[in-house]
Amino acid sequence: MSTAVMNYAMIGGGKDSFIGGVHRKAAALDGRTRLVAGAFSSTPERSLESARAIGVPEDRAYGSWREMLSAEADREKHGRVDFVSIVTPNHMHFAPAKAALEAGFHVVCDKPFTLTPGEAEELIALADARNLVCAVTYNYTGFPMIRHAAELCRTGQLGTIRKVFVEYHQGWLATALESTGMKQAAWRTDPAKAGLGGSLGDIGTHAENLISFVTGLEIESLCADLTSFVHGRELDDDAAVLIRFADSIAKGVLTCSQVCVGEGNALSLRVYGDAGGLTWRLGSPDNLVVAPLEGDPITLTRGGDQLCDRAKLATRLPPGHPEGFIEAFANIYLGVVEAIEAKRSGCEPTGLGAEIPTATDGLRGVRFVETCVESAREGNRWVEFS
Ligand SMILES: NC(=O)c1ccc[n+]([C@@H]2O[C@H](COP(=O)([O-])OP(=O)(O)OC[C@H]3O[C@@H](n4cnc5c(N)ncnc54)[C@H](O)[C@@H]3O)[C@@H](O)[C@H]2O)c1
């Protein structure tokens, strides 16, 4: 097994940001990546300040992402970065991702991937043409018990799937936080920066991705009811979506909301087939409750012998020592490193490298948001998902 270390650069993720620090910790967890460069903020001064705080050398702390990509591309092949992580607000994903792929860098980009499906399609085509990895950090797919849930569903162990529920509920936007100067709330509620979806883009895309990853079902059509509960807010802060799937009797119900007072990150997934059911909750991510048709439900635990190889591969600690958000996120980064290595050796990725969420998953998330908004604007009409 390779232990080579890959260099990467970060765009966004300044010292006061939220998810950039999580990416850095997750990428560092297995010792397979090294953060060597960055354009961490929208101004050169703040970018340099962040580089100092993060520990990136000043000669590779760039004033803008354009400057960084151009300077890194000019470096000797040996010393330049292998991939670029993009952790800026949503409207600032497409342009740097495009420029990074054009310069020959592999890309990791946070969700929602782009503002429009056309942009996502352009990035997919670019990555394919240049044989580059372009991953989207749908990090919840990195949980071992989510991988086991996918194995159970996709190998028919629940029988024919009938019903899928996914809920992602938060409470932090229950008031007009955006008018207090809180920047994370401000860009998330601004259509120019967040895109067409509010809660839908921010957390609904994770929910959509979980349904797809775990069940393998493809959305055929949907009917969405979107609400902006907070007065004056332009984008949805609450969504309820009914889903029908292609070539399946299954029906889905997805809800996402950021006005559920008291909820932090209440993400859960339940799948029911004609031979069994399963439940997973982010609050106890090491557990997966599996119910047979007859008899009592059993709780499977991460690290247990009875889990599938996919789940074992995504596990670092024995059962009883909890793993969580960072470890799941780290599985995406380790997968990216392995996927890049596979590309370089001209092989298909295996193991964690075969499980990374791709730009195609990113495109589906962007289409999901667009289709929900179309349905809601047209009086909650059922709309084909193409
Ligand atoms: N995968 C997840 O679980 C998860 C969780 C939270 C956020 N996200 C996504 O991550 C992204 C960032 O979210 P956040 O909450 O960290 O936002 P944030 O506002 O906390 O941080 C954004 C960072 O980007 C920087 N930035 C803005 N414009 C820039 C530019 N032109 N060049 C360089 N840097 C720039 C800001 O200075 C800041 O440091 C969003 O797309 C969001 O949807 C994903």
C-alpha cells in the first residue's frame, strides 16, 4: 500500500471560516496530505493573516486564487500542488474549480458543487478530458455505517425498497441572523452567493446525496413545498419534498429545515423494504439499527465483525472508541488520494478511492435544487427530474 504524501492548496477556508478547518483536519488525519499553499480569503491581507495562523509558508500564501493557480502551475512539476481544495461560499466554486482543472490540478470542492447544472456539466467534461479527479465533499457518505447501509440496500437485504425518509433539520437560522452581520448566515441567504436554494442547497443536497448513495435509486420526479419562514428572507429556510424513483415502487420523503429551534444537525436516514428496515442517525453515527421482518431490531456497531468490507475499510478504531464527523470526512480525503494515485497508474480506483463522491454526484445535487425550486414556483407541481 502506498504511503506517499500529496501536496494540496486551499481556496477559501480562512481562519474564521467554518468548514475549511474541518477539511484541513480531515485531510491531515491519515498523514497522506500536506497543505502547502493557499488563497484563504477574498483579500490579500486576510489571506496572509490566515496563512500565518494556519501555518502555511508566506511565500505560498497568495493574494487571490487566480494568482495562486498561475504561480503553482509555473512551479516545477515535482514541487507543485497535486490537488486543490475549494471551500469558498457557493458562488465562488465554479470559477476556481474550472481554472484549477484547466491548470491540470485535481479538485476537491464543497457542495453545492455549482450554482447551475450547466456549470457542473462543464466541470465534469473538463475533468474527464484531462483525466483528473474532481470530488465533491458529500462527507456523510464517509461514515462506515452509511457504507454498510448502502451494502444492505444495494444487495437486496431489505428486499424491495418501499419507503425512504431522510431528514436534515437545524435551528440556527430561525431568526434573521443575516441582518446581524453574521457572515455565514449572510451569504447563505443571498441568492447571488448561495444559488437558487437556501436550506435546500445548504443541507438538502446532503440529504439527496444520502438517498442516492445508500439506496442506489434514481429520482424520477418530485414535488416540493418550500417556505421562507423568516420575514424578508429571499431563499427557502424549510423544504419538504416528495420523491418518486425510476423503475421502482419506492416513494421518498425528504425534509430539510434551518428553522427547527433546538436542533443542531439532526440528520437521519430510514429505509424500509418488504423484507426489513434500517435507521441511521448522525447523533449516534457508529450505530445502524436493522430490523428484520420478524423479530426484534438489532443494532449493528461500527468496528463489528459482521460489517461489510466497505464499512471495515472506512474504520480506524475498534468498537467502543467513538468515531465521528472528522473521521468520515477523512475517508473522503483518503479516497481522493487513492483515486488520484489510481489515475496516475492508469487503473480503476478500488477501496476508498472507488467510493468518493464525484462531480456527477455534484451535478445531481444542483439539479435537485433546481427541480425543487421549479416545482415550488409552479404551485407544488410534480416535476420530472432529468
Ligand atoms: N460538507 C459540509 O458538511 C459543509 C459544511 C459547511 C459548509 N459547507 C460548504 O462549504 C463552503 C464554505 O462554507 P463555510 O461555512 O465554511 O463558509 P465561511 O463563510 O465560514 O467561509 C468561507 C471562506 O471563504 C473565503 N472566501 C470568500 N471568497 C473568497 C475568494 N474569492 N477567494 C478566497 N477565499 C474566499 C472567506 O474569506 C472564508 O474564509 C460552502 O460552499 C458551504 O456550502 C459544507
